[in-house]
Amino acid sequence: MRSRPIVQSMLDNGFLDAEAHNPNDYVNYTVNALKTLEDSLKDAKKHEDVVELVATMFDNGFCTRASQADPSEWIMFAAAAVAELKTL
């Protein structure tokens, strides 16, 4: 899974919250994020660089629970970042 570092960073930085999400949410949103990002990365020439940069973006506040409480937004923003960065 090439997108694992991104999803790990998302989880580490509040993508899901134990008080707001049940175990099924954790599974469903995590699987959705992995599938979406794997699909976004499939034709990236330097996927390692893209993955590292997007993960770093999340580590530095790219999305926060206060601003983006819906995990679907995190997935959408991560996929958008991958789509833009993989063209460089």
C-alpha cells in the first residue's frame, strides 16, 4: 500500500475520533481513504515523493478536526493534493 504513510498521518492527526466515530466508521473511512488514495497514486511517477509530502502536510495541520470534522473531507483533500502533486 503506497498510500499507507498518508493515511497513518491522517489517523495520527485527527482524521477519526473515538468520541465521534464507532469502530465501523474507523474501518469504513480508513478503507475508503486507502482505496481512494491508491487509485489517485496509481499513475504517479514519483509516488514516494508525493506520499511523503502529503503525509507531511497532514502532520503540519493540512486538515484539523476543528475545521474539517467530516472524514470524507480529509479524504477529498488528500486525493486533491495527490492529484496536483503527482503532475510535478
